[in-house]
Amino acid sequence: MSTDAGFPPRRSRELLQSWVDDYLRTSTLNGARIDVAPQDAEGELDTGLVIMRPKGSSLSVYMQPRGFDDPVWELTIPSREYDVTMSALELGGLASVVLDAARLCTYLQFRSLEWDRASGRHRTSSHVGVDEE
């Protein structure tokens, strides 16, 4: 069991950046910029915020764990104060961006689950229903 993970396990900015870097080695995300935001309360409650900014778009997509000590990640696309009108081609481009964001978010969720289990702080499915001594 890792002793540096803390309880519950927390994902540092450096750890999240390494996961993003690993992902970007196999995917270009069509030139989108990915930022791992500095964590104000690192070491306390903040467990990560990843921001995707697609190339040539004012859209931003925020990715973060659903809650404290929760390995499930969620996406947020901030609302706009105005309607957005686009052509079918532009809408197809937006769909591509949303799909890229969903793939990155799924990857971060997988890495979180994997890392949390490796920390020894969470039970794996093989332990379900087994009495602990």
C-alpha cells in the first residue's frame, strides 16, 4: 500500500499532468490545448481540474472528478449568454470536439480508478463480499 497517497487518495497536479501527457502521446485532440489547473487546496480537498480548449474555438470543456474521493469524472461545457448559430460542417466539428473531450475524460476516469486501487485505499471488485480479517 502506498503511504504517500493520503486518505482518501488525492491526485496531484503533477500526477494529472503525467496522465494528460500519456494520453497526448497517442492522440492529438485535433490541436486542442489541454491545461491541468493549479489546485488551490492541493493536499486537502481539491483532486483535479483539466481544461480542454479546442483550436480555433471559444468553447472550453472542464473535466473533474464528480466529488471528493470519487473516481468518476464528469464534463462541464459552460453556458453562453448568446445563441450559437453554425453550419452543418461547423456542428460536425463541434461534435468532434465533444467526442475528443469525452475520450480524454474517460481516460482520466480509468487512470483514477487504476491509481486509487493501486493506492490500497479502495476495494477492488475481487474483494467484494469477502470478509476482511
